[in-house]
Amino acid sequence: MAALEFNAFYHTLVVLLSALVPGVALGWPLLKKTDLSFLEKLALSFFIGMVASPTMLIFENIIGLKFSLFLVFVNTFLLTAAGVFLGIRNGAFGFKMPPVDLDAMVSFEFAKKHAASFFLLIAILLSFWLRIQTYSPIYSELDPYFYIYGTGQIIRFGEAPPNDDTAWWPELKETSHRSFPPLKMYIEAQWYALYTSGGEYDNYLLFVTSSWLQPLSAALAAFGAYLLFASYYGKRYGVLAAYLIAFLPILIFKMSAGVNEAAPFGIATVFMTLGIFAYAVKKSSLDMGALSGVALFACVLGSNFQPLIAIPAVGFVVLQSVDYFVRQKKHGQFMALSLSLLAGLVFGNVIYRVYTGGFTNVLGIFSGTVVLAIGALAFGFGAEYFSEMKLNQKKRMMLIVAGIVASLLLLFIPNPLGQFAKDQVSSYLGFAAFNRPLERTIAEQNLAGSNFEGEAGFLALIPSAHMAPDAKDIPGIVWNSTYQLLDLPAGLFSLFGNAALKLSDILFNIFLQIDISSGTKDNSLLFVFLIVATVGMLLGHFLRKSEARDVPSIAIFVLLLILPISYIGLNKIKFTLFVGLALAVAAVATFAEIERFLLWIAVKLKRAESGAYVRYAFVGLIALLVLAQATIPSTYTLMILSKSFETRYQDNPQALMPKLAKTCEDLRAVGYYDQEICDAGYNASFADNINSQFNSKVCLVSQLSMKELIPGSSAAEQQASAEGKAGASFRCNRLADYWIDSMEWINKNLEPTDRVTSWWDYGHWINYFGDRKTVLRNEHASKGMIGRVAHDYIDGTTQDMVDSMNYFDSRYVLFDVELIGGGAFGGKYGALNYLSCAHDNKTSERESPGTSDCEFEHLWETVAIPKVQTAATSCVISESQQRTGVAAFRMTRGMVPESSPSYCVGGELTLANGDTITPMYKMGKLDENGDLILNRGFLRNIGERGDASFFEVLYTGDQLWPDGKGGFTGGLEDATTKFYTSNLYRGFYLKNLPGFELVYESKGGEVKIYRMISFTGNKEGYVDPVSAAKTQ
């Protein structure tokens, strides 16, 4: 029997029906009067139903009702009944079967009419299907387990409690998962309750059922992008947008099942808001305007992407109002639509405030984006008021000049209002800067690279990187010519783009007093799309005439969205996702604007009839762009798709046993044998535990043929094997066995009140898998606590750690191989070392990690030994015994060897355990016989470079070294740096931490957990020695 039984098809039906039943009932009456297609109405209805019932659950929790399956059914019934009632009243459900004309259904006109819907449906399905492949209960990620923990609380306790005490105690007396996106959590809780019929809580099952939200969010994002561009450029470009979203590499990874964060739902709601609002503006539909407000409401309550769409929306309302005022045009309809949109923002913030802090917390909404939204609406209605006054041109210009002067004064003369505006922009763009030491240690917070092909695929292609220098055949020559052709605009536009980045840095740094330094980006298509789209959309906006000019310009809204986020994404690794999103939007706009330009030229040349050829040509170019995005520079999308219909072992272990048994024998026949593959094939109980059922090797092999496992020697066979393995491995992502084993040990052996000290990376796992409290966690709520733990791991004494853990009320401490390295020192040690020194005020965020004296003092010792012994590198160990060796040079900062050797290495030495090693001797240190003194450290080879081999030195307390008196001694006294006295080194490598006992070690020694022997904890009256010392 499998450790986890799960029916993916049944769960998919649950998810679809739970949204479509109330969604169609509510959505169809609202959408009745629109000219949307059946598929478009169905997608919008699904979105409405997906958020409606969970929103009611939030409202009900506010008034004291706790979550239950019964409440889910009641809400679904009430929403469906209300929708049906309204639909019957306005005749929305008066369905009539259209006459069936089979001849018409195979006609060109029929195909042309329904082609957009057909291709849109495929794009939506692909968006979901490509990303659902990775669902797993132990997906290898960090943050998702934080977001899903709150969902588990709702299922177990009926709500996320106002204070759950799961981390950051005692410096944060109250911590709660309630403050994180509630709509997302209630959507997931509803699905779990429906799937299990209100069954018991299971953390592994919950993570799987919740994993449907990310692929569905991708499908909704593709639809929202379609609706945006279909409204502005036509359905062809809407379909293009949907496919670019579907195939965008960064979105495949960031919105795959298992990436259970707020971002996927945030991306979906941003595009749904934009798409619906664009349609509402085009059709002057207040109903659709209200629905755009619902989408923005969902963005506020279901994600942390509120500023991403709110700030551009605010800017758009202000700029569009100025445009109407300058031209003395009434814009009441536009302001009604804007009010509908921004009402969703305000109402969402009101509900969030009440949900997280009660009704007394409502006044807290008057900050941030809500104040900006209210200000933008006030400005817009003010402009409408003055427009109705029919002021002459002179008075209008005087008001405009006065407004500009007032704005400049607010920004440049110190005042609360101007400072508030600057703070909002600074916090928005400040994501691109380093604001504290911690950010320098987080990989995704580091500066973005120069190449974005991995994030955006063909849209950020570097043509010069893909030219084959020795191509002589026709296909190779054609490809090279194509890349050379693309390289010309790539180089030119990248020149302007990089200059624009540098200029932006200067302006923002001066104006906002932040510190951003954009790196130079490679010559790629990235800036081609961004610049052409920007110029084209701006020209399209300003060159509009007559009635077209009166339609609100969605192009400005789009530019206000993509330009700031692309700037942020081009600077920080964490936000390269934004670069991908911006490029998908910009690529669609680029093609559409170029087509518009060519059609304009045809009209000017009085060759309007050639417009049809231009349109057909661009249909072909659209198809080529979609194909390029799916296959260039990598066919990763096709790799995933090719394996997506294979059953993985974890999905049905029993059904895959015969295939794996045959694979076992086939491998044995060619000289390979793998115990795990054979056990999975022959042992029915192999999948009885979660680690074995989701064994990544077995998962991979279960999807591959023997030709893919062991390919032939031809290039084609090797490539087919590599692609098959890549597609299969994408579906086998999981946490390492030792983490799952460690967390389950914590769950089974610690008391519910126990708290574990670990590095912050693992806090979410301790909460979710271990179901126990943690000291630190991934949301970094207390930088002081993070710094203190780093100090205790790296620089503090054992007593410092005892004092801190008592202060944290934590009896257990966890050390792991990822913090210090296994086969070689490293891992995350540099981050802890940097933060420890920052905590001790010996470095800061202004200095890069690894550059301070403090950090170097806490590094391990590394030596370089010449590969060949020469007269220049020879040294004498003992003149009396005529023993010589080779000089070893200790490495200084930056892996530069010292000018003179520190050790002489040579000969043999037998240790107390019988092992024979090549020892080191201290240069210039002589014993009473005149021989060099032994250095009691073990050499561990870590690689070669040039004419030298490099070694790390390990010092231990094991009594192995001859003491010269007939006995043996340890080697710790010879350690040369503070690294060897750190609690991390002592606890992980030496397994000797005074005052603690080792209570758990994973099978391979990757994780070690200690329990404090004399634990007092932070009880009433406790005085923290560290805090007390600071006050003296």
C-alpha cells in the first residue's frame, strides 16, 4: 500500500465543479449582455466561482464562524441559488440550441470565426498541463510550506489563530499566519475539505491538493493576457499573449505545482484585472468594470502583488484624467470605471484589515496604495469638474502649470505629502537595492545577471551565443545567417537599453536616496522588444485622432506596469520573473505595433488593398514566434510535454512494478544493478513510506525507456536520452530524504511545546513537516534574532548558545551539512559568517560578503601544495633523520597563497587507529631535537589549479596524534582560525557540543539535532544575559 493515496482526476473534477457551479450561476447573468464568446464567458465564470465561496468564508470568519465542510456547501448553495435567481429574472439562462448545419461547420468562415477560441482553449490547457506535472507532497522548496501552514490551521482549527507562537518568540510576542493571503488559504482549504469529504488533516495530502492552484493560476494568467490584448489589438494578439505566457520558462518553473507561494495567484489576478479592465474600457461596460474590481479585490486578499497593479492603476487614472482635461473632454464614464476598479483595491484592504486585526484596525488602510488610490480618484473627479466648467485654453494651461509647480514643490521641498509619495515609489523600486546585510546573503536577492534566456527564452535570445562557428552545411549556414540578422538589432537596442538603465540608476539614486547599480546586460532581443513596444505604444497613444483619442489608453496602463517591473527584474535575481512577464507583454505589443505601422504605410501609399497581405504575413509571424518561444534556445517545453503522459511511480506504485522489474533485469543484463529500482519492481511494500514512494531515481526511471536510460553512442541517441531525462526529471522534484526523515523525527519525538533552533531556511519545514515551533523562519521577521543565531553558530561560545536558546525558549538545536559543507567546507557558511560579523558590527550591507577581516578570521584553513617537488619547493623536516618534504602555503583572502610557506608536508605517520597519513609540519617551529614540530591537522583535497593542489585542513579532538611521550593527543590545539572553535563546526563535525547531547543523526550524517542538558527556558522572571549586558 502506498504511503500517500491520491486520485488526481477526481481532485481535478472537485476543483472544476466547486468553481463552475456557483461561477456560472453568478457569471452568466453578469456577462449576458457582452459580446464575449462562450469560452471567454466560461473562463470568467470559473474565476468568479473560484473566489466567491472562499471570500464568503473569510466574511464568515470575521463574524465568528469557523471553517467547515458544511459551511462550504452552504456557501456554494447560496451563491448558486442567488445566481440562478438573478439569471432567471433577466433571462440569462434562456438557452436555445442553435441550428446545426454540418456543411457550415466545415467551412472556412466557421473556422475563421472560432479559430481564436480554439487556439485559446489549447493555450489555457497547455498552461495548466505543463505545470501540473510536478505535484508532490514533498516538493523541493522553502517558502511554499509557510503559506500552506496557514491553510492547515484553517482545516485543523477552523481558522488561522490571531497568534500561533510558531516562530520569532520572544522578540515578537504575537506571530500569526493569519496576516498572509487569506483568500489563497481558503481556496485551498475548501478544495481539501471537498476532496476528503471533511476528513482528517494530513500535511502531505494537503500540499498535493493545494498544488492545483499554481497551474490554474497560470491558465488564468494566460486567459487574462489574452483578454487584455484581444481588447486592445484584436484576438490574434490575444492568442499570442496566451501562448507566450504558457511557454515562458520562468513561469513554467514559478507557477508549477508545488511552488505554493502567493506569487502564482498574484500573477493570475494581475492579468485578470488588466484583461477585464481593458475590455471594460473598450466596451464602456460598468458591469465589466465592477468585475475588474473583483479581480483586484482578489489580488489584494490572495497575494502580495497588490502594489504591482495598484501603483500603475493609480498612475493611469491620473495621466488619463490629465489628457482629458487638456483636451477639455468629459470623462465621467472613465471615472466610473476607475472607481469600480479601485473600489476593489480599497474594499480588499478594508476586509484584510478587519480579518487580521478586527474592526478597530480599519483605519490602518489609510496608508500606502489605498491613499494613492483615493488621491488618484479625487484628482480624476476634480479634473472632470474643471472640464465641465468649459475653461478657455489659457485658464486650462494656467491650472496645468500650477499643478506641475505644486507637484515639484511637494517633491523637492520637505513636507509630509511629498515624502509619502517618495516613500511609496522608493519602496516599490527599492526592491532593486540592498537595504540590509541579510539581503546580501540570500541568493535570489543578489544582483541579476546579464543573460535572461533562462527566464524568457527566445524573447531574451542572445543571437551571437548560438552561432555555430564551423557550420558548413546549408541548415547551419541558414541558422547562422538568421542569428546574425537578429544580432544587428540586438546590439543596437541593447546599447540604448543599457544606457537607459544607467540613467535610471542615477535619477532614482539622487531623487530617492537609494543605492541601485544596474549591471550591463548582454546584447539580446530583450531590449528590442522593450524599446519597440514602448515607442510603439506611446506613438499609438499620441497619434490617435478624433473619437479614438477619447477611448482611455490601455497602452499607458500597460507601460506603467511593465517598465518599472522590468527595471526591478533586471537588477535583482528574485524579480527576474518580472522581466519574463514584461517581455511577454512587450513582445505582443512589438508585433502588433509593427503591423499597425505597416498598415499605416500601406494607407499612406494608397495601397490599402495590400493590408490583407500584411495581416496574413503577421499571422504567420505570430505562429513562428510561438514556435520559437517553445523551442529556442531550448526545447524544454517540448521535453516536459513529451513525458507528461507517462505515469510516474509515485502516482501508481503497484501498476509500475512490472515495468520497473523488467527495467531491473534489463539493467542487470547489461552490467548495471540498482537496489532501489529492483526493490520498487519486486517489493510491493517499497512505497509504504513517503521517501520511497517519492524516490526521485525511481520516479525518473519509471518514465524512461532502456534506450533513454542507456543510449547508444550516436549524437542523435545521446540527445534523445538527454531530452527524455530532462523532461522526466522535471516531474521528480522533491526534498532530500534526510530532511523528510529529520522532520518526521521531530514530529514524533518532540513535545508540541518544544521549539527548535535552526538556521532560518528550515523554519517552515519544522513548522509544517515537524509540526513544532521554530526560532527563526523564512519571512525574516526579526533581523536581530537572525543575527544572534548566526553569531552563536559561528563566533559565540557554547555558553552564548545556551543563553540564546534559553532566551528563545528552545531546547533543541539543529546543524546540517548545507550550512558547512560535506565533502568540502562551504555551503551556506559564507552567509552565516557574514551575518555573524554584521551582527558584531564588523561589516555591513555596504560591503560584499567575504570581504571583511572578521569573515576571514572565521574561515577554515586552506593550503596549496606544489604538485612537483623542486629545489625551490623542497623543505627539511628533520636534518638528523634526513627527512624532507614539500612546502605548503597557507591561503590568504581571495585564495592567494602567502609569500612564504607555513608547513612542510612529507613522509608517513601512523595514527592511534592504525591509519597512515602524510603529515604536515610547522615551518620554523623546532622541537628539542631540531626537527620541525608536527601540525596535528588532516589534509582534505579539494581540487587543483595550475601547478598546485589545494587542501582544507581538518582539526579534531580525537586522541590520534602521537604526543612524543608515548601517548596520543587531539589536534584542536593546533587549529589556526576561529572556524574550528565555532559551535557549528563542533556540533556538526566533532559531534562534541558541551552542555548538549546528540539525540538525532540522519542516516548519512547530513542532519544532527542536539538537546540542551540543563534547559531552563524563558519563563516568567527570566533575564536574558545578552540583553542585560547591553544595558549595563
